Amino acid sequence: MSYKTILVHLDNSSRCAARIGFAATLAHEHDAHVVGLLPTGLYEGSIPAGMIDTGASDFIAESAAYLKQRAEGIAQAFRTQMEAWRSVSFELRQVDGLSTDTLIDHGRTSDLVVLGQEGGDIPTDTPARGLVGEVMLGLGRPAVVVPYAGEFKAAPRRVLVAWNGSRESAVALNAALPVLSRADQVTLLHVAGKGEAEDPGPMLQLHLTAWLDRHGIAATVDRLVGDVPMSDALLSRLCDLQIDMLVMGGYGHSRVRELVLGGMTREILAHMTVPVLMAH
């Protein structure tokens, strides 16, 4: 089990290099091809204040020239970083479309999409606010979100799967099989807040662990229930177990697109401390 095409989102934030390195390491592990997707921002009007003189004779032309120059710099940095990985094939795709739309379109022809956590030092001219949630909801493929601070293993050895029996958690678990099959420790954590569904029972847990075992994955089962916010309890458990990667579904129950990401998902995306592989 391997990922064969890994797409990484390129932008002008300082964490772009960390995302590229994460994608390259993962590609080396899986003998995969890396696609660097670079939205230029041309259709998003993402021009930082002060970069273009308001008295310019042709503001549109100068804005386009700025975006082209910025994209060339990002593209060159991507090529330079990837050329150091002689065992990994790669390509650059530079597109003028909206970031969300292009990531979804190109991501659907990939096995895995690498995105960056929102926040930190993301420049104001990078149209990233809400991007992760929108991409994940429309993608139809798993995405790994890399935190905006810290250094992380792209070949995680200790993986925790947050399981609540939902469709989304089942999709995420299946999508994570290539990662889980290479891990040394896999913990299947049944997540339920106070007053939510009770433990699904030993028989269902047995079926789930047996399914993983037939894929060559030995998993231990744990349970997380408490009065504190589940996101806080989950983040604490990640620290206690020294987890390298979290796998979880994009939980949510609302039919309204803007509200479909559950509160736990939003909190994890805001306060994540390790890469999170998510699917919806």
C-alpha cells in the first residue's frame, strides 16, 4: 500500500519549505511523484498593500507583473528544494485559478494533498483563510495538514486514529492505510463526549482490529470520554503518547456547507501540534 501521487500546496509563506520537505520525504518513503501546485493569485486579487503604487499608470498590468514575479520566486524555490531529492520525481503546476478550486481539481487526480495549517505568519496576500476546510470538504481525497510551527516526520512511526464510528472516520481510516502499514505503533482511539453514544462494544472493536490486522496493521484500542472539550482531551492524549500523526475524519452534522466542519475538527485544525491526516 502506497501513495503514488502527492500534491503539495505552494505559497509565499515561510512554512512552504517545510510542506515541500514533508511531501518529499513522504514521496521518498512511498516511491511517489510530487506535484507542486502553485496558484498565482491572479484571479484572487491577492496584492499586498503597498506593493503597487496607487498612482501607477496601469495598476492592473503592474499587479499582474508583481504576481508573476512572486510566482517565479516560489517556483524556483520549489525546484531547488526538490532537486536535492534525487530519488523523487516531481513537477510544477502553475495555475491562475482560485486557490481552493485549483487545489480541489488537481487534488482529485492525486492520492494525497499536503496543506498548511492556517495562522502563524501566513502573509495577508495569501488567500488561505478557510482554505483547508473548503478544500477538504470538496476534495474527495485525503489531505495532510502540516502545523505552522515545528518539525515533523513525514514517515510517522506512532499514529493515533480518532474513531467515532462515523462515515468520515471510516473514510479517513481507509485513506490512512499506507501510513498505518508503515507505523510501529497504531492506536485506535474511540472518541465520545459525555452523553454521546456509548462504547460500540468489544465485538465491533474486534471486527475493526481484525480488518486492520488483515492489512498487516496491529492496533491497540483505547477510549476517550470526558467532561472537558474533546479537542483538548485529544490534543492532550497526542502529547501523552508522543504521537507523530493524527488521523481523523472531518466530523460534522450540519447540511450547511459553512457549518459542516464540526467543532472538534475546527479546534484541532486551530490548535494541532502534529500533522493531521483528514478525510471527509
